[in-house]
Amino acid sequence: MSATPDTIVHLLRHGEVHNPQGVLYGRRDGFHLSTLGNRMAERVAETIGERDITHLVASPLERAQETARPLAAARGLEIATDDRVIESTTVFEGMSFGEGAMTLVKRPKLWRHLRNPLTPSWGEPYKQIAARMMAAVEDARVAAAGHEAVIVSHQLPIWTTRLHVEKRSFLHDPRSRQCTLCSLTSLHFVGDRLAQVSYSEPAGDLIPVGDRKAPFSAGGAPEENRP
């Protein structure tokens, strides 16, 4: 069998979100791309819009759907919405970063959620995230067999998938994730075998330096409300 990849499934993180309060928005509705986020999505379409992409999937959340639209237009594709690639859940959803550690000090009921960072105890288990993401990846691989597919998802699900396929520990510092806004984590398959993982940042030059390692996007937020 040739070692040349015959199918590629790209995991595309959404662009910058308009989030002036610095809220950890999770799965909440109403969080759309910022003006810069829309530019990032356009950049992705300009960068990979001429590639052999035949299948396009997106999380149901607004920021993912909006990121997918320029690429859908460039490729003449419909966006298939897939709940399996949605953001992970967390008990901290709705908190603003500006509240920070003082919120935890004042709310001791939250402390118990920090007991196990490996599961993690504060949200959806990493193994569950990896399982649903890999199921979506497999379906996308089959749908785009011999071509390329794009799945628009979110930082933690994408990073968890990468840790899973590279057989690395799920335990990590969120600041260490190699998954910037509108980045591509690309899974290269030979037949049904994963042969390679690559990473690129089509919109990397548009990301403010201070936001590159942020665990969530807070476009328009003052410094004290940014993660």
C-alpha cells in the first residue's frame, strides 16, 4: 500500500469571538465571530479554498457555523451540522475571566470540581470528548474518501483529539495547547489508517500576540477580562 495520504480530515478551530465581558461561554448561544474573527474565517477560505475539499462539517454553535461559511461558499458545499463536534461542557460555563480566582475563593462549592484534572472533574470527560470526535472524524473520512474534509470545532475537542491519536496523556496545561484561532489540525489517512498529523495556522498573523495561548476567545474584552 502506498504511504501517500489519500484522505485528509482537517479539524478547524473557529475564529475570534466577540466576547467583551470575557465570559467562558462554552455551549451558550449568542456568541458570534467578531469582525476580526470573520476576517480569520475568510483567510482560511482564501488559503485552502482551492484544495480538494468535498465534505464540510461544523459544530452547531454560531461561531463554528460562521467560520465554516466562507469555506462553504468557496467550495460550493453545504455545511453539515454535527453535534458530536460541539464544545465540551464545564461547570465554569458563564463565569467571566475577570472574576478569576476570587470567584473560586468566594464560592467553595466549586472547589470539589478541581479535585481531578485528569478526568477532568470540572467538565466532560476527556475520553468521552475523544470518542465523539473520533466518531465524527471517521464519518468525515468515509464521506470524503480519496479527497479532503473539514470539521469546524473548538479548541478543547480538537486538542483532546490530537492527544488521543498521538497516544499522549490528556493531562495538560491549557496554555500549552497548539490550537490557535482558525488553526488546522490535519489528520492524514492512508486507507483507514492514520499515517500523520500536521498543524498549520492560516490566520496566525491576524491573532493578537497575547491571545495565542488563550483557552477561549474574548474579542473586544479589556485586558482584565481576557483569559
